[in-house]
Amino acid sequence: MPTDSIDRARLQQLTARERAAFADRHPRSAAAYARAGNLFGRVPMTWMNKSAAGYPVYLDRARGARLTDIDGHEYMDFCLGDTAAMAGHSPAPVVEAVTRRLSGLGGASTMVPTEDAALVGAELSRRFGLPAWSFALTATDANRWAVRLLRAVTGRSRILVNSYCYHGSVDESLIVVGPDGRPRSREGNVGAPGDVTLTSRVAEFNDLDGLARELAHGDVAAVLMEPALTNIGIVLPEPGYLAGVRALTREHGTYLINDETHTFSAGPGGATAAWALDPDVITIGKAIGGGVPVGAYGLSAELAARLTGRTDLDLIDMGGVGGTLAGNPVSMAATRATLEEVLTEAAFAAMIEVATAFADGVRKTIAEYALPWSVAQVGARVEYRFAAPAPRTGTESAACADAELEDFLHTYLLNRGVLLTPFHNMALMCPQTTTDDVARHHEVFAAALGELLT
Ligand code: PMP
């Protein structure tokens, strides 16, 4: 049954029923939301209003793959803080390391380094292959600072990204290919500092001809990309695409930044190691801190040498790269513990096995209902999309979004103790996610489709 032949009246009726059930089950979250009048949009961060059910559930506690709201409902958490908690909620080694730092040794923000930072740099180098690392507090800032460094080194002004990418609130990245094939500002772009088509170029993912055409202008300092798009559904690279990107960037004197913030799910060294990639810069954040804020970027030896050789760049004070809290002792302790003791090779192997079971089960249910949907997996991350064959580009993937259908599925799952990532149908596995959790998701997912389609 094609998605557009879904009975929309029935879908709306079921969604209304599920929202009413959600309201009945969540009086405390409703009251907390009502009391939050001094928050902009009633939430600590405006994204938290992305709620299929009408308002957010409020966190009481979270451990491993489980999250409990203030109404006492427990969820199998496949959202995992949209990857920030890929190590599971509050993993014991991270709690111990942070507690040791905060209450044992003391010192949360010091502006002097800890020895943990060098060990984290060494471990990131071992995993991702790039030798020189620096820290931020978010992946957004890691991207911002990497972009500035590459503009400085190349003397070129523009950054190229893929249409419908997401790299955080990086000004240069809020550009898409419009319906007429020309670049334009992404819809809803808030308060852009200028015309993004003057700072950026854009190409579709999986389109080497388009990339070659844009790079031929000779003004692109860096291509900033995810090895697989993960923020507009998952869009996987076609065979030869990533090698083509590498060859073209080299040919045009353009640096390549791989943003591994989400594709870290591919394995202990992200997609870089899993797919034998060779970027000049890697940016990452979220999961590596085990839930504690951290971002990082790694540079090639050539780039690090070129940058440190430049006496005209103020890398030490107010030149636009760095931040007071970046590399703080708490972030570094948490990241060291996460990498050394939690997101290990063995943990990834287990997470990927569970994710594969998730993908297989969703595929089976989709086939049972003959739905024209597709499933994509990047290691521990799985996503289903309302299109088959799977979208090849960000624009194709954006075109098959179905907010109504998504809201129904998310609310249905939420009411039965399964939390998916808002914004899309993403499920992430942490070390504590079990195949029983996956089976429970499948049971509820099949029930939702059963009610909708039969
Ligand atoms: N890069 C990618 C690929 C992301 O998915 C995100 C966030 N979803 C970011 C960067 C930005 O991360 P943060 O919001 O933690 O800065």
C-alpha cells in the first residue's frame, strides 16, 4: 500500500485518540509545562517543543537504555538524547570519573589543562587516524572552528555542504538546492548574518557531477559533510561516492571535513575507520562525552603544521577559535572514561548486532504490509523512511517526510513505552539496549500499523 493511499481520516482519528491517551497518562508533565511560563516557548531549549504528543514528557531519571518520566512511565529509549547518550544514560565509568573530578579532586572550569585531555587526543587519533585534536563543547562549535581554520589556511571564502545536511547551527550550512536547481537559504533559517549563497556552495549527496561543478569555481575552502546523511532520515553513500568526493576535493585544492557526530554509530572509529575514509579534518561531539557536553575536531599533520606556522592568526585569544569552557576538566574526564571503558570495540559489536535485529524486524513488518518504505542502518543507528527505494539525496529524503504519519507513530509508541527520536524515525542502540527491547518495539510498531492499515 503506498503511503499516500493511507486513509488520512483514519490516521487523524487515531492520532487524536493517542494524544488524548497521552494527556490522560501525563498530568504531571502537563502541569510542569504549564508552570514553565518563564521559559521561551515553555521549554529550556526551543527544539524540545518538537513533540508528537502535544507537549514533552518531563525527565525524572534515566539509566542505560531506560528513561522514566515524572508521571512514572518508563521508556525504552531509542532516542538516547539524539546520540548524546549513545553510551547509555549515566554510564558508571563516566559517573565515577566526573564525580572523582568534581568532588574528589575538584575543579570544573580551570583554564589549565588536565592530563586526561592528552589521553583523549591519543585515543581519538588511534581510532580516527588524524593526529592533532582540539576541543569544543558542542559539535556545532567544532564545525564552526574547523571551518574558520580552513578558510584561514586556504584563503578561500566558501564552504560547500550537501543539500539538507545538518551540522548544528553553523551559518554556512543552512543552504539547500532549490526546486529550480539553484542554491538558496534553507527554509526557516533564523536571522542569517548575510546571504548564505555568498558564503556557501551546495551539492546533492551522491552527486559527484554537481560537486565537481561547484568545486570548479575554485573558491571552496572545505567540503563539510557527513559520510552518510543522518539528519534527513539516513541517506547512505552509493558505491564510489565517498572516494569520488575525496578525489575531487584533492583535485580542486579543497579540504574535506567529515562530521562524525552521528556516523560515529558506524563503529569505534566512526565511518572513517569502518569505511576506510581519509578526510583532512574530523569533527565530532555528543556521544564521546557519555552525556557530558564535549565537541572535538581532529586535523591532519599537514594542516596542523600549516596552522601553527601562521603568525598572523590569533589562535590563542580572540581570533574566533576556542571558548572558555572548551576542554574543561569535567568534559575531558567524561570523554576519557567513555572512550576507554564504555564505547569500546566490544560495545560497538554488540550494539550493531542489536541494531541489525532492529532493522531486520522493521523490514519484515514493512514487507508484511507491503508498504513502500525503506530502512537504512549505520552501525548502531537505524531509520525507516516513507519511500522505497531509499532516497539517494537529501532533497529526495526531505520530499518523503510525512509529519502526520510520524506524529501518529511516535505518539502510539510513546504511549506504549517506546521513545523514538523526534524529527524523524531514528532508533539508536546503546550498550544496554537488548534484543528484547527491540522485540517490544516491533510488537508495538506492528500493532500501530495494524490499527492504521487493516
Ligand atoms: N553535526 C551533526 C552531524 C549533527 O547531527 C549535529 C546535531 N544533531 C551537530 C553536528 C550539532 O551538534 P550539537 O547540537 O550538539 O552542537
